[in-house]
Amino acid sequence: MEQPQQSAGPEAGKQPLRVGMVGYAFMGAAHSQGWRTAGRVFDLPRRPVLAVICGRDPSAVRAAADRHGWAATETDWRALIARDDVDLVDICTPGDSHAEIAVAALAAGKHVLCEKPLANTVEEAETMARAAEAAHTRGQLAMVGFNYRRVPATALARRMVAEGRLGTLRHVRVTYLQDWLVDREFPLTWRLRRELAGSGSLGDLGAHIVDLAQHLAGERLAGVSAITETFVRQRPLPDGPTSGLSAPSAVGTGTVTVDDAALFTGRFTSGALASFEATRFATGRKNALRLELNGERGSLAFDLERLNELWFHDATEPSTHAGFRRILVTEPDHPYLNAWWPPGHGLGYEHTFVHQVRDLVHAVAEGSRPEPSFADGLQVQRVLAAVEESAEKNSVYTPIAD
Amino acid sequence: MEQPQQSAGPEAGKQPLRVGMVGYAFMGAAHSQGWRTAGRVFDLPRRPVLAVICGRDPSAVRAAADRHGWAATETDWRALIARDDVDLVDICTPGDSHAEIAVAALAAGKHVLCEKPLANTVEEAETMARAAEAAHTRGQLAMVGFNYRRVPATALARRMVAEGRLGTLRHVRVTYLQDWLVDREFPLTWRLRRELAGSGSLGDLGAHIVDLAQHLAGERLAGVSAITETFVRQRPLPDGPTSGLSAPSAVGTGTVTVDDAALFTGRFTSGALASFEATRFATGRKNALRLELNGERGSLAFDLERLNELWFHDATEPSTHAGFRRILVTEPDHPYLNAWWPPGHGLGYEHTFVHQVRDLVHAVAEGSRPEPSFADGLQVQRVLAAVEESAEKNSVYTPIAD
Amino acid sequence: MEQPQQSAGPEAGKQPLRVGMVGYAFMGAAHSQGWRTAGRVFDLPRRPVLAVICGRDPSAVRAAADRHGWAATETDWRALIARDDVDLVDICTPGDSHAEIAVAALAAGKHVLCEKPLANTVEEAETMARAAEAAHTRGQLAMVGFNYRRVPATALARRMVAEGRLGTLRHVRVTYLQDWLVDREFPLTWRLRRELAGSGSLGDLGAHIVDLAQHLAGERLAGVSAITETFVRQRPLPDGPTSGLSAPSAVGTGTVTVDDAALFTGRFTSGALASFEATRFATGRKNALRLELNGERGSLAFDLERLNELWFHDATEPSTHAGFRRILVTEPDHPYLNAWWPPGHGLGYEHTFVHQVRDLVHAVAEGSRPEPSFADGLQVQRVLAAVEESAEKNSVYTPIAD
Amino acid sequence: MEQPQQSAGPEAGKQPLRVGMVGYAFMGAAHSQGWRTAGRVFDLPRRPVLAVICGRDPSAVRAAADRHGWAATETDWRALIARDDVDLVDICTPGDSHAEIAVAALAAGKHVLCEKPLANTVEEAETMARAAEAAHTRGQLAMVGFNYRRVPATALARRMVAEGRLGTLRHVRVTYLQDWLVDREFPLTWRLRRELAGSGSLGDLGAHIVDLAQHLAGERLAGVSAITETFVRQRPLPDGPTSGLSAPSAVGTGTVTVDDAALFTGRFTSGALASFEATRFATGRKNALRLELNGERGSLAFDLERLNELWFHDATEPSTHAGFRRILVTEPDHPYLNAWWPPGHGLGYEHTFVHQVRDLVHAVAEGSRPEPSFADGLQVQRVLAAVEESAEKNSVYTPIAD
């Protein structure tokens, strides 16, 4: 695929935004799609350039560059952030390296996009948030990749909550159900090892739903009560390199050191009640991030497995004709949709990354602070820490630290 | 509506089972439908007779007798249980009177069917369970009316779990969502007063889902961690007699002394995780008892708002063709269904009471112990008590007493 | 089940409406449930009495009387209509006998309720409609049992169309899908023999959807273009008595003389387009009467397999928040619902027969003409005849006779 | 967005496939996305190059080239097909120009991808099919863009039908419902003018469902009976350039010369019955291509508004546990899916174009004939012509010409 050499149109005249990406597995592929596509669909104020991709294995990173369309490669992330031809560092590595890379990239004067969860510990996240705050005074931006805020249906939900369509909030009910660990023979990939992943379903799935629930509610959790569980404690060791979600045949077994499932209830600052469940053992549920908000004036419901739909119950209508309505979030006046296809022609998972790029590029061009910020990411980390603390302390209600 | 006087058929030759019912509001109407219909649909070993109905207001109970087809009336439940022409006492009153009536009825030699929750306190429930145990040695039966065990779809679910189709259980997830208290002007009916109702959503809705979840799982909860909330603490006083669910115009306000919502997580004895929510503030949800069980070999899901359907995921199938299937539970080989209509001609809420009568009459005729027993009802009460205790103690994990 | 002997309440004082029913198979059971229950739930102006049931086999009809609660039996329908103690004749036999019984019953001064389809031929239906018209001048009423008009959701749909919520109608799309003939070994019951059933899926299922579609649209079909098919032409003969829907083991084979499926398109008098499909070969669909109306201002959709729900799209709303909403038709202000259970506690198939009795008893007491009338039944018959004519004539568009 | 200059990986070594695209509206954007993305996701045997884009308005085509990433522009399609640096011509114009461009492109030695419908008339389509056949002897390929064959769910459906999972087919039921013409003020865009669009909903939506139904069934329609309608015959003239689906404010009115809706029934060659509906007046339905196939052994159902799901009923299972199952078509062993995201992370509308490119590039590299061929497109055109003929002849059943 070659690109317009002779282009003299408006796109060509835009200032480039040169991206250096660290990591090239699942998230690397998704982010690449975002960087490559956003400028083809949206009118962006700057032109994203897939400048450099970084990974430790030279031939693998070379293949990833070819595959995903990155111009150059590096095998050391320090070299990447040292390059003059990189304006923004996009961190797609496992959580244990987020803090070091992000802090160094900010110190090197780069903007930073960091995959979620922001870090594996509150301490790391605090360091990152401080670094982001300091960098902001120098005009650098930092954003954490909670991409599910950018599903058109969740963005519409946020808008409707902000418009007051739910009134006083009573309940927020969220699950994120997957099932890829049900099989006891699934091997011990990095996602099942605490030293790399920080936690299990909690940091992976729970981080998403804590951020999304707070974002949609427009308020934060005050405290939580939790239980966590590791159903299968011994798993086969993978035989060779793995991604987080798949692995070759295994030799020997090792110990799972993260949670398989985490359930927690809690209270929002307004007094609304919250219920959360993150699990990799919900047989038959593949990506069931399901969310419902009940307010005095209405309710909203969403399921990521049907991501083009938002369900809305308007309680101000007469009961005779009231009911949960399925809004097909594909209309031109829905968030992000005027750039896409006609009504009813739905989007998919990867579009959240295109929208993330769109919003981030606008923020960079306008100098506005993108959301979710590292401070938002830190606060999510504090919720997750409170969940773990409560689970260790017999589920006792544990306030979220400020 | 008159009945066969000259009947000389098999029905006429059956031994009657003469029922005396105490209470005639919502549950009274539902139970009447059950007693009146069961023998018309199922081949029962004894013939239910709607003998006596009892209520304090003479003209109201007279009208109820006419409406629902009861042969005689009483205005004092003590008189009802003293009658020789009553074999079984059906208790449909609010929870505060269950214990006294049930214990007296058992002492008077009657079989007893008691609406759920069994009682308002563990102490009362213990007394009742002891009385039932003693009465059983005299050939009397006692049953508690957890009618949702007798939806064909839940009965099928139970059968499938017992057959091992789910394998080792990992998750049980249940909500019972209603919304009739969202309106702050809804008056303070007896269901909102602790001295009559015992608790709010917990005893009303929570009792149902605790029983149903344990019944379907085939095992009991080991402990729970809970939060409860009363969102609206002052409500208008009703002006005149009310049923639990409706009321005339109000004068003044009073204090709601029960919970509006109760959330709890827990562990089953096998180690499966549980999540429960009972609320009357889930705007737009009318009767959403939703249940999902995830096991190592499969999953089941059910929604009372679509009670003719059971969803089943068979994880032993190849992933290519696997998926949650909607079993329309209307086939002749489904529980209770061979007596009803052709496939696809669904049943409704009230049929659970017909099935309850069917099973109870069989138990009486065969001398077998009907389920759920008073001991089962007591155990549910202990779970509810643990929920309340945990909620009072900062959500700390609270074991269920044996 | 005995009834109040000493009753002196309002129910007892009501004038009885003594019913004589002919036939006691599937429809007989459903109608019995309707007659037995309606007065227990609704405030009826007259008191239905299950007076006499009639069938040719003495012991079978005796058993049916016992089972369903009829006071007396007859084995000759002529004897039944000759009785002084019968006010209304309810005809639940196969279609080939409807005309003779109905005309004789009307001649004998009885009110008549006749199961659908009204007759097997237009000629018979014309005779019946004329007899009904003549009888009406003598104060007798006649009604045809298109019970699906009396699902609360379809009754609500009719009300909404009449209120103008759909505006100018553009499309009416209806299917009635069953699958009980998919198995080639299913035997040749009376429903598969033209001389008894008149037609196959067309008269059985097609009659329902033609009536319902016209009723909801509030207008009639102008013409149709049709194809019909008999997929399996030879079937095993049943060995012994059968109902229409089941049969014992078979000996030999016979020829199916009715259609297995009928598809037709058409135009309503307003110019709206119509699409109909009736089949017994839609594998996996058990009772899928699915209906959608699209109008300039809104749309409605219904599925009999989820009969407590009506889906409504209000096109006058801004597209941002518009969507098909699921109205759970269980609110007190929904048709028939104030007599039943609290919101969300759904009804089933048989309730349509209870509602049919309710409306018919009101009509009798008030002297108003019940709907659907025999004239309505005749018009449906004319549509079915046009379908058959079109199917025979290479699908050519065939106007409906007036 | 720049591309790898220094790339020496496998991608760089692949032979390019240089594409020249004619047209840049809705379909142009969708096809661009396909050409740009396919090689980033799939391992393609040749490397697609977005070489030249062509449109009549120089500045508009320049802007489209910049936006969508095309290297060069032309304003005359004849110039485009004359270029040496174009291997394949992708035709995304309205139907009236398909034949001329395609025939010329084939004559010029190019491979051709042509948007559906293949042409506006059978005659044009015949010319095109002949040209494609002749070109094939010279090693050139021609394909028509029925992209809905390449939704993973429909591709899986095809595979399951081919495996015999449905057995003998009885019914094929398809609708394609949109609602963008419900508003009487929607202007007269080119899609509503016969001289440009050929037909209305029939050619636009009907062509899709005829192709898809025949493809999934694995057999062809033998004949059809049809009605068509234009509900709104006068519409405002658009004021300025329009795309087919939107337009600026209008001056004056003009006559709609195409159908708004087309309904047809028919027979497949095997005897299965078919029902089709294509309309732009189904209020509230945005892109509801709904399809159901019923066979003797099973059924399949699909809805384009939920394109990641395929519903399957396996009639060989015991009725106790049978039901329509929702297969979430996102597993690695589902068609096209091993190149995309983990299970449950759904795709969208545009991915069909990526898959189309994938399959076409493989066909070109392997010299195999891609499907659907121009002959397939011609056959669809013959079905549409039979629909129009039947509609003109009072819906008489009209065989499809061979």
C-alpha cells in the first residue's frame, strides 16, 4: 500500500504528529489501526504519522512494522523516546513497564498515550500522574487508553446522563464477563502472573468498568466491599513466547498469581449503589461488558457484545407507552458517527481506537487536556487497590483514598 | 359458575383436600387461582376444595369468597384452624403473622402452606421449622411458597444442573429488579414498615432469589457481604386501607423503616461466587428476576420477564457452533408442560401457583415431604439475617449460621 | 372443587349465562379455562355457568366434563341446542361442522361463540353470517373466536393505531410460523385432511393473521397474490383417535390434502402493502405469530412467543433518542390488565380466552354486538378464498370479494 | 500518514496490485477502507496499492484522494483505464455507468471489481458477463461487489448450509428494511431516478437479498410473484450536488421514477418457498437485512443490524434442549476471524469490504475465479427483471430466465 506522493491537498499541508509505539501485540495492532485510520475518516487538525514501532525482538518488530505500516523500528524503548522524529509515545506494553516508559517519555518532552490500566500499583500510578502534571506545564499531554469511553453508545450515554435524563442516580450495575480461562488447560500466560500483569480480571476487566461506570455516572466511587477468587491455581506453563491471550503447547505447570474473578459492591459519592463483577470464568460470555444505570427519571443499559445499541428507558413518559428502547447508535447526530456510514451500518470494536486517536489529536492540536487523564487513571488504580484491600480484609467496606 | 352436581366420574370419587386460606390480597388471589385450577389441568390424586377463606373485615372477606370461589368465610384465623372441615391451611398474610398462624395450624393437625418469606425473623422461622418437624412425625406436611421454583423454565434449569450439564459451578449471578418505589410520592404501605414486613426488598425480593439460586445451584451459600440502602426515608402516609402494592391518597408523612435495595456478594459452599441484588428502585424494570449460572461445562440464564424461556450455553460443543440458545420451555417433555398447551403457547406468572398446588397435593396424597420445606425457609431466613448483619457491620463477610 | 353454597354475595345475585359447549379437545380445554376463570378475575355483569358439554363419545365427554368442570353432558349437539338451560352455544369442533351447528343454535334462540376459522368455505360462512344477522334482530349475538385480538399487547396495538400513533400506514408484515409438520413421520390427523379442516396452515394460522392484521390496521385487504405448497404429500395414517396436533402410532399412509404453507402479498384499501406467511414447516419456530406495522409516524411490532411485549418506534421523536421500545404490557392501564397481577407479572396464552369470555359476557349483558362478528369471520374467509384462487391461478393478483 | 520507506520485510517484497477506483461517494469511501486495510490485517499474496482515484470534479476528487489515501487522481474514467500503472479497476459509480466502464476496463486488460447491482438492465448485464467471460480467457478476473456475502456470520451460514446442517430446505425468508424515505420532504436524489439508479429499493436492497439468499441456499430462484409500490411520487428537487443518501435544501419538486418498496414471493429450484421484501419505508428499521432459512434438519437466522451474530436451531437435538442459539461469530475458527480480534470483540459494516479485498486479491494471485462473478450478477439482474415483469403483470408468477 503506497500513499499519495504527489498529494498537494489539505491533508498534506497539515502538521504531522509523529507517533512512536512501544509494544505490538493485541493492543499494538488495535492502536495501529487507530493511528492509520483516524485521519482517513475524521478531519483531524494534525496528520498522524506512524513513525516508529518498538519491540525487543528485531525480526518480530520488523514484521509488525511491515504489517501495521510503521516507517521505522527500534528494539529499545529508550532509543525510541530519544528520537527527535517522535512527538508522541504510545505505550502498549504489559502494565509492569508503563510507569518507567511513561515517566521517561514525558521527561523526554513527548506526549504520551498509555494503555490501561495506567500501572500495576498505586505508587507507580502516582508517579505517573505527578510526571504528567509536571509535563503539562511544559505543554505536553498524557492520556490513558480507556477506549470504551469512545464507543458511540457509551459516549451517547455519557451525554444523556450529563443532560440530566436519568435524574438522581440510584443504581449502577456493571459486569465484564469473559470465559477464556474456563478451560483448566489454558496455559500460564503473562496475564496470569502478578509480577507482569499486576492483577488478573481486576486490572484487565475491572479497570475498564470502574473507569466507564464513573465516567458515565459523572461521579466517583466512595468505597467498595469486595471478594476475589482464583478458581484454577495451577496451570500448564507455556512452551515458548505467548501473547496474553494465546499460547503454544505447554511443559510443566506453574502457579496463577492473579485473580480469576473479582466482585465488588460500593457506593458512589452521591449515595447511588454500585455493583461490579469482572471475571474470565463466565462460560459462554465472550466480551460481555454490561452496564445499567438507574436514575429517578430514566435508565440506560449497554452491552459491549452489541456495541451499536444503547437502551434507554424514559421514566417521564406515561407508563402506558414507556419501555426500554433500543437506540441504534448509528445516526449522524450520534457521537463520532457523522464521519462514518449511513444509519444502521454498525461499527466494531476497533473503532474505539480510531475515536481515541481522533480525540487525542484534537487535544494535542488545541492544547486541551485529553480525558481520561493520568489522574483519572490513578484514581481507577486507587479503586482497584481498595478492592484488593477489602478482599484481603474479609470484604470490609473500604473507602477509596483521595 | 356452578360445578358438576351429577358428576359420577373419576374426579368425583377422589378424596377431597379441603383448604382454608388466611388472607385475600395479592397472594390470596394468586393462591385461589392455583387451588381452583390445578385439578382442572393436572391429574391430581386428591381433589382440592376451596373450603374456607379468612379475613378480618367481614364484608371484604365475603366479597373475596364470592370472587375467588371459596365456600365459606371466617373472620378469625383461630376459628378457621379450629374447623373440622379444613385439612390444609394456606397462609397468605404479611410476614409478621406467619409464625403464630402456622404453629397453631400445625398444632391443630392441619397441613400448612405458608407464603414466603417464611417469617420476619430467624427466631420465628426456627419455631416454625421445629413445629413442622414435630408435625411431620404425625403425618402433617408443611411447605413454604417459593413459587418461582415452579416456573417450568426454572424447574428445567434445576433438572439440567442436577444432570451435570453445567459441571463445576463458578458463578451465580442474580438480580431481582423492580421500580415501584422510584416515585417519591408512593405512600408508606405495610410493605415499607419493618414491624409488618420484617424487611423491604430484602425479604420480599431477596428471599425469592436466595431460595431460587440455592435451589438451582443445588448447594447453599456459605457467607455473604452486603450493603443495603433506603433511598427515600420519608413517604406520604396512606389515607385508608392499602394493599402492599397500592394505596389511596395520603395525609402526612411517615418514616420508611425497611431497605429499598440490598446488594450482596458471597460464596457457595463449593467455592462458586455469588452476586445478588434486590431493589425496588431499578427504573423501568418491572419484575426482572434475572439469573445466570456459569459452570465449567455450561451456563444457564433466565429472566422472569420472559418466563417461558431458558437460555443454555453448552460449552462441550465446538466453539464454532456454540452459543446461548433460547429454549422455549413449552414442550411436552418440559416440567409441568404435558398438561398445558401445544409448544409455543406460553404460560404466565400465575401458573407457578397452579404448579405449587399440584406438587403439594401430590405430596399430601403420597405422604412425601414437599419442597421447599420450613427448614428450607428457615435457612433462607438465616441468609437474610446474615445479609442484614453484614450490612450493619461495614459489609464484613458474614458466614451463614447452620 | 366445590363452590360457595351459602354465598349471598353480589356474584350470587347475578343473572347466570348458561353455556353449552360442543367439542372438548385443545380448544375445548382452552375455552373451558376461559369460562371458568373470567368471573373470578373480572367484574362481569352476568355469571357464566358451565352448563353442558357435548361430544360423541359418552365416556370421553363424561371425563372432559369432570376435568373441566361442566355440570352436564350430551352426546348429540342437537340435544344440546334443544336444552332450555343453555343460553349460549360455544362451538369448538373442527371447521366442517361449524356452519350446521351455528345456524341451528341461532335458530334455536341461542347466542353463539364459534371457533375460528368461521367455516371451511365462503358459502358456509355466508350462510352463517346471514343467520347471525337475522338472529341479531331477535336479540341474539354471534361472535367468532379470533382470540389473538385479546392479547393485551395486540389490544394495546389496536388502541395505538386508532389513536393515530402510526400515521399513514405503509407496511403490514405478518408471519405465523410453526414447525410441527417438519417430521415426515408425523401422522395424517384431521388437520391435514381437506374434508375436515378445509385447508391447512392457511385456515388454521392464516385465518388468525388475516384477522389480526386487518383488525390492527383498522382496514381491510383489497387483494392478494399467493403461493401455497404441500411439502410432504404422503404421511402415515394414525392408528386410532387423534386430536389435530397429536396421534398414536400409525398404519399405512395417506395423502395430505391441505397446504403445509401459504405465502401471500397484498394491498390494503389504503394502499399499504401487506406480506403474510403461514407455515407448519418453520423449523424451530413454535408459535411465532410475528407482526409489524410501519406507518409514517411510527411502527409497532409483536411476537406471540413473547406475548407480554409490544415494541413501538415513535418516529416523531428526534432521531438521537429514537428506537424501538419494548413496552411490557403489564401495567394497570393496559387492556385487561387492571384485573390481573402487578406490573411485570406476565400472562400466558390461555388468558386470551378469559378475555374473550369477558368481552362476550359484557356484550350479551349490554346487548351490544361483539367483535369479531360472523360478518368479520366471513370477510376473513373471503380473503382465504382469494388466496387459494390466486395460488391456483399462477399467483395472479386477486381482489377480495365484498 | 506515511508508510515504511526502509521496509525490507515480506510485505515490501510482494508484487503490488495497483487499483484504480472510479467514484468516491459512500461506496468509494467503503472500498478505500477495504483496499487500505486488507493487507494490514490479512496475509495477502499481493500488496494492494491505492494508485488512482477518478471523479469528474477535479477538486472533489483531489480531496477524496487526500482523504482516502489514493496516490493519483483522474477526472475521466477512460484516462484511468488507459493507465499502465493500474492493474484492477474498482467501479463505485451509480449503476447506469457500470456496463460501459466495466466493458472498457476489461477490454483494456484490467481486472474489474464492480459494485452491485451489476447493471441497471439485463441487457447491460449480459454484455458485461460476456465481456467478463472473454476476459477470463486472457487471465483477467471480474467480480461483483455483493459484500454481504462476506459478513463472517453469513459466510458461516453458507458453510453450515453446505455442510448439510439444514437438510432439505423448506423456507427462505428475507427482508431488507430501511426507512430513509419515510419523510415526504426527503429530496429527489439520484437513487430515486430510474435513468440513473435503474430501480429503487429493488436494485439497491433487493439485489443484495436476492444474491445473499441464493448464495446461502446454494440454489437459485425458479420464479417470482411480485408487487412494487412508490408511496411518495413527488419529492423536492435537491438544490446542488447530492450523494444518493443525503442532499442540501431543495427547490421545486420532481417525480420519483423508481419503486419505494418491492415484495415478492417465489420458489427455489428445489421447491423451497421464498419471501422477499425490500423497502425504504419501514419506519424505525435502519438497515434490517433479516434472513431466515428453515430446513428439515435445522434453521439459521441473521440480522444485519446485529451482524456479529448468527442464530442456529439444530433440529436433530432432543426437543427438551433445542432452541435457537446465538453464535457470536467472533471465534478464531469463524470465517475471516483469525486475523482480527479476540472473541467477542465485534466487527462492523466496513469489514465486509476488507474481506472482499482479501478474497479478490487471493483470486487474482491464484488465478482462480472470484465469486460472485459477473454471471452471478447477471442472474440476480434476471431475478430483478422478473420481479418487475411480475409486478407489471398483476403479480403473475414469472419464471426466471436462464
